[in-house]
Amino acid sequence: MTPLFFTARVLPLMAALVLAGCASSLPSIDPSSLPVTPTLFRESQAVAAAPAAPYQAQWWKVFADPVLDQLVAQASRNNNSLSVAAGRLAQARAIARSTDADRSPQLGLGAGAVRQTDATAANRPKTVVSVGANFSYELDLFGKLAGASDAASLDAQSREALLRSTQLLVQADVAQTYLNLRALDTERALVRDTLQAYRDTLRLTEVRFREGDVAELDVARVRTEVASTESEALTLDRRRAELEHALAVLVGEVASSFQVAPAEWATALPVIPAGVPSTVLVRRPDVSAAQSSMQAAQARVGVAKAAWFPVFSLTANGGYAAPEIGDLFRMSTRAWGVGALLSLPIFDGGRREAGVQNANAELDIALANYREQILVAFRDVEDQLSALRLLAEQSEAQSRSVASSSRATVLSDSRYRNGLVSQLEVLDAQRSELRNRRQALQVRAAQYLATVGLIRALGGGWA
């Protein structure tokens, strides 16, 4: 290549490529393609009637339950899902450091010995010993290396947000499982108290049957209620064991040695304000993770486009080479070299074009995932707000139902003792009261679960 040819042909081509590279930019995201953030949650009035709970950095403390605090702390230390998420974050950060290292100069030392023949010395073999340093540096004229580094860094940010999302998920799972357990303890106590009352009634009915005051049908009816209630009590025992085992997995313990003792359900029920809708997108770590993934996909589109431009590298090496080790470091055995390499693929069978198309497709996928995550975030908040509003109304209605059924039981028992009605009416009234009390407990448990669900939907905060 003559100097004239280089000046006339190559330099204009390189200048055009440099200008094209500088003019290129990352693909933009159309704001109209993203969901519009509402100014208010539609169900935001659901929690406006009562004073809101003060914000807690450790949100589960608003429930004022020491056992729950202990379980969440234990899960934060030992949960395996958190360990996996932390490992993936460490992996992503290592990849980011490795990718960023490509932008730095590379320096290495080397030494070697070669046994070879020399045509000038009648093909007699000789040994050449060498030692030296090598230097290389790729000029990132078109932002290829910077784009790859940015994409890897954004991947690490996404993994960090996913770790926070996993933490929030584990904390919410522990809280909801524990609250379910406490609700089940209360329901078990209610059913067992009712079972004891049925057994007392059975003993009294059997005495009256032996004395000829009641028919055998009354005894059979009471025995049926006793057996049915015993079956329900055992079902609740089985469900409690399953919840306890689930808690063991969440806190990272073996189910065989883990136990949560039955206790009174004294957990506070806080009122959580919905806040401003836009804060959900800031707080929720899963939304942040999706956003970082989308930005990483944007950066990789730029990397794929930069593959069309030439690669310009600087190299240098220096050291010593001699046929004898004793002569290795003499001034006369010095050798060095400086070079520059320009590489521009001309034909690759469409590989670079396919790379750009693949990067654009990945960006479309990441953008769709980001949109979906935003929609899911607002759906989660609205779900829990509507659940809290309707559960509050249901709780009031259920309280009235419990009061009425309890009064009906008292009246039926009085009428039975006075011989005005049969025992069947008393059993029906008792059965109805038990059913309504259990439904009231289930509504109360659902309020706690929806409160935890709202905190999780809001990203673990509500200030």
C-alpha cells in the first residue's frame, strides 16, 4: 500500500466511519409505549378512614409481634432463595468487572526457549532464549467496549434489584405464613372449645337417655356432631403442621426440628396508606430490575451496531533474546517493536446484521417485560386496596352475623331446657354459631394477609 493510496483512499474511509460512529446513538424508547401513571389509586380511599401506621424501615415491625420479628430476621440470614439471589448478584458484578477490564491496557510478561535450526549455519540446531514484556490497547473509537461495559453494569444493577425483590418476597411470605398460623391457632382453640361443649352435651344426653327422658335419636345426633367436629379439629391440626413446615423452609431450618409454639393471636393490624402511584415505580425492586434490564438491552444494541466499524489496536513489545542464558541481558540482545492494527471485516455472511437484529429483538422483549411489570405493580396495589376495603365491610357484616347466631344459640338452649323445642334445633343453632365464628376469624386473617400484600405491592414502604 503506497502512501498516496493510503492518503487518498483509506483516510477518507476512516474519517467517514468515525463520523458515522459518532453520529450513531442508542435506540430511543417511545414514552407513549409505556403505561400512563395515574394520579391516584382508584381504591385509595380504602385506608383513609383510620390513622395510618407510621413508616418503618423494617416494615414487619408495624405488626408489633416479637415472634414475627425473630422469624423474619432468621429468614434474612438463612433463606436459600436469598442465597441464590446474592450469588447471582456476585456473579453479575464479576462479569461487569471482567467486561470493564477490556477497556484497560493489557500488559504481560513472558519468557521462553526455542530449539530450532539455522539455515545460515548449515542447519545446525541452536537454542534461543527470550524474555520480555507485551503491551496492547484497543482504542474504543466507536464505543463498543464502553457499551458492553455499561450493559454489564446495568445487568448487575438488575441483579441487585432482584435481590431486593427476593428479600421483600421472602419477608412477605414469612409474615403471611406466620399470620396464617396464628389465625389457625385461634380457630383450632374455637373448634376444640366447641368440641368440648358437644362432648359435655353428649354425656348429659346419654344420662337422660338412660333415664328415659330423651329418645335414642337425640343421642345419635349429638354423637354425629362430636365426630364431625373431631374431624374438623384434626383437619386444622394437619393444616397447622403444613404451615409450620413451610415456615421452616422459609427460615432455612429442617422441618423435623423446627417448631412455633401455639400462642394467642395478639398481632396488631396496622393501616397502610397507599401513597402516590408514581412512588410504586420507584420503590418496587422488580420494576427497577426490569428497567435496568431494558437499559442493558439498549446498550447492547449500540454494541451490535459498533461491530460494523473497524477495530484499532496499539501493540508494543520489548525484551531480550539470545542463544545463551548468560548473554540474555546484554545490550546487544535487546529487541523491541511497536505496532498498530486496523481490522475491518468486509464480508461475514450476515453475522453482524443478524447480531443487530438479535439485539433489537432483545430490546423489544425487555421493553415488553418492563411494561408488563409496571402493569402488574399497579394491579397488585389495586388488588390489595380493594381487598382491604371489601374485607372491612365483610368484617362488619360478619360481626353482626356472629352476634345474631350467638343470641340464637342462647335462646334455643333455653327453649330446649323448657321442653319447647327438640335438641335438633339447639344443635343447628350451635353449628351455625361455630360456622359464623370461624368465618369471622377467616375474614380477620384475610385482612392481615391483604395488609402484608399491600406493603409488598408498594415495594416495602408507604411514606
